[in-house]
Amino acid sequence: MITGSGSGKIKSEIKTEIECPNCKEKGYLELIISRWHFHVFWIPVFPFWKYGKGKCNFCNFKFLGKDKKISDEIKYELSVMKSKAKGPIWQFSGLFIGVFLLIMLFTLRGEFKDEYANYIENPKVGDVYNYRKENLKYSTIKVMEIRKDTLVVKYNLFSVEDIFDMDDITDDINYSFDNYIMTHKEIRQLFQENVIYAVDRNNFIKSEKEPIEYEKEN
Ligand SMILES: [Zn+2]
């Protein structure tokens, strides 16, 4: 089960002065406050309501506080315990983990985005732009030369369906033989529209080939 619910004991007291509702022995009655929680992958996420129950450690009789047969004295003791019981913090652990991961994710995403924006503004030969295609696939564009208002690029002839498979297709041999011209403005716009979602720099370190030199524009 990925999700489910369970309960955890949050408070327990032996009430020596109260007799067992079943065997009437004194000194063995344990009153317990438990709390239900919802869990995802066995990690408790949301603590829910608290409820009282009890058991006799002499005759092993178990009961719930809401049971009609249970005396007002026991009900009262349970209500007092319930109001004082805060419950263990672990019932919130999933919530804390989730919030922490979300904060991490957004911080990282923000930092990457800033770095990518910087790469877009100051392109270098060898930069690889990761972009989303219209058919829900992903591919890359490689910067071959930088001119005043334009970039000379090669298109990757391959694409992947899973964003994490990108490394499989970024070999130099996968790029178009022909060169294409894109304006800085065009690139910037694609980045702002999140079509270009990442920029890889230093990719040329992996490649043994030197970038091809092109004649400069007049
Ligand atoms: Zn008993």
C-alpha cells in the first residue's frame, strides 16, 4: 500500500486508582490516547483526530473510550489526557520532508534559471540549448559561432521523449551537417517562453573535436 492510515499512541498512563470495567481489579488499568494519521509510502503526513482507549493489564480486556459501557470516571480521565496530549512530531514528518523538498526544488530551479539566463545573454561557442519540441519531445541546439546579432547553430537530428535521456543524443555526430542562423532575440524569446529550458556549457570538454571556424560576417 502506498497510502493509508494508521494510528499512533501519543500518551499512556496506568490509572492505579480506577478499577477494570471487566475484572474489577485495581492497579492494572492503562488509559491510552492515540491519534490517526494518513501516510504516504509509510511516511506519516497528516495527523487527524485523537481518541481514547484503554486496556486492563491483568485480564487483558480492551475497550474504546467512546464505548457506552465505559464509566464516566474513565471517560473523564481520558478527556483530561486527550486535552493534554500533543502527540509525537513524527506524525508530521512527511509534511516536513515534503515542504523541505519543495523549498530545495524551487531554490535550485531559481539558481539554475539565473545561470541559464546568464548563458543566454552571454553565449559561448559549444553551448547546448535543451529545448522542448512541439511533439512533446526534447532535443538540443548547439552554438557553433557567435556573431553580432546572430548565432550560427546546428540542430540535433534526434530527440528524446524523456527529458532525462538527453545525454543519449548529445554526441556531435547527431547534429545537422548544415548550419542555421538564429538571432539573439529569437534565442532570448525561446528561453523566456521556456521552450529552451536549460543550457549546457562545457560540453566541448567532452568532445575531442574543435569547434569549426566560420567566416566572420562583414
Ligand atoms: Zn481487568
